[in-house]
Amino acid sequence: MNSRRETDDLLDRYVKGRLTETELVIIKQLMQSDADFRRRAEEHQEMYNAMALVGRRKELKEALNEIDLEQPVAVPVKAPSKSRMIWPMIAVAASVSLISVVATYMYFDRRGDSQYRELSGELEKRIEQSEKKLLKELDATKKKMSPSPGKYVGSGFLISAKGYATTSYHVVKDADSIWFENERFGELTDTNVYNDAPNYITILKIDSLNVTSLPYTIVREPASIAEGVYTLGYPRDEVVFGEGSISAMTGYRENANAYQISVPVNPGNSGGPLVNQKGNVVGMISGSQTQVTGTAFAIKSAVILDVLAMPAIDSLHGSIPLSKNSQLGNKNLVQQVDRWKDFVFMVRVFKN
């Protein structure tokens, strides 16, 4: 090389993937034959990766600032000391990225009503603390894609033995990929079939999942005030049961498409089923009122049935077959839940 500046310019274009094929061959030959050049190339690559990671973490912080977060937890990192010039920058990048939060989105985003919260939760985000693992992530990021700036969780449940499922729209909106998971079926991918944002309902088709039948039905008849109901969902990494009753025939701000319920719910419950004492679906959990303890809301099952009858769904998928006969009416609560939990899923949402 004619000068250090020219060499640095070449290395800069190398780490940014802007070399010609001829220049790339030259670079690789020099790295094989010249140990000093190889060391400079590696340091240049590490420097570029660290700077890029700082930029990505800055974007993450700006995105997180747009929502209301609860219980931020900073995870400490011990900066490696391999190089006085490179590792301090990587330590800065890592410290910006190591934030673990549990978030509750405010209904209708920050411009919406602060008294209502949607019940999707944000999963814990960790980055490896050792030098080798951090370098491995940096290298993988360069070769593949940027780390996901958000990983969110909600609940969902099957509505058809043919693999169709539903969850709350706000759980999966803007998602790059969605996974359904439970103890019986493990991890499953899905295809988005239809979004009904005004009614907070998303219909999905879980890939390669067909079951013989569902033991419950989705009822169109409205539930009654004071009627006993229960929920199953994933506010944590295992299915959680909650029990209560219908406390009002309308939802938040007298929404006629929803119920108010006295069932304990938490972030992660959104999209889970609301089930009556006969084991059938009467609604889907959508949110809670922040200033009233124990007050939650559920979209009515009749609204789910209306969405399933939309022409947009029928034209692409035909009539989605629904279970017509309940097998749980004569079962006690423990037996009902034992059957139900196979058809309720944790919904993992990735946003790249």
C-alpha cells in the first residue's frame, strides 16, 4: 500500500462490503501473508462493529422512549481488556445494549388513554458478557441481520381444528416474525391471515398444525352479568389460570363489543381466551384499566365470529371450520383446564 491513509481507506471499504472483487482478492491475500496487516484488518473490523452496535442501541433506546416502560433493569457488563483502543468502545456499545425491561404498552400508543393498558409484555433481553460471546454476536450481526430491537409476548388460542388461531391485534402488529408455543406442540410458526385493528383481533394459521377436534366451541350468545368465567394465558413462561366473573356488559368507555371482567390479568395475558363454566369461548382478553385494581376487558366472542365471516377471509381460505359440539360441559373445572391448556399458546413476537 502507498500510505497508511490509503490502507485505512481500503480497510474501511472492506468492513463496509464496498470492495471490488479484485480488491477483495488482494485483501485476502495480504491477510494470509502479512500478520501485521491481518491484525490491522481485524482491529478495523472490531472498531466498525462496535460503532455500528452503538448506533443500533441508540435506535433501540429511541424506540423504547416512545412507549411507557415499567421496572427498567440495567445489567452490568465487565469490559474485556484485550486492546486499549478497541475494547473500551465495545464496552460502551455493550453497556448501551444491556437493558432488561418488562413493558406494558399504553392503549392507542402514547397518544392514547393512559388509563388503559394493553396486556402484551416485553421479554427479558440479554447479551453475553464474555469477550468471546460478545465478539461472536458482533460477527453474526455483521453477516446476517441486526439484533431484534424488541421481543414481545402475548397469548393466543386455537379456534379451528385446521390450525387457525386468534390473538389480540396489538400483540402482533408490525411483527417481522411470530411463533406460537406451548408444552404439547412446542414451537410453531404461523401465517397472518387477517387483521381487524378496530376490533383488536388477528386471525392466524399455525403452520403444519391440524388436530382431530377442539373440545370447546365459540358461542355467539352473550354472557350474563355475574356469570363465572376464567382465563388461560402466558404472563409467564408457563400457562396461568385466572378466575372471576362478568362485571359489566360493556368494555372500556362503554364499548359494546367488549365485556368488563373481574379476572386477574397481567402483561402477557392479552389474546388469551375468556371461557365460561361450560368450557366454551365467550371472549378474548384485550386489556385492563390502570387506575382500577382487578378491572380487565375482553372482546366478545360474537365479534370473533363476525371477523371470521369477513369476505376477505372467505375469499382466500374458504369457510373456516369451527367446532360445533362442546365436550367440556360435564367436566369439572380442573378437567376443563387440563383439556384447554393444550390449545392455548404463548405468542412470541420478534420485531427486527
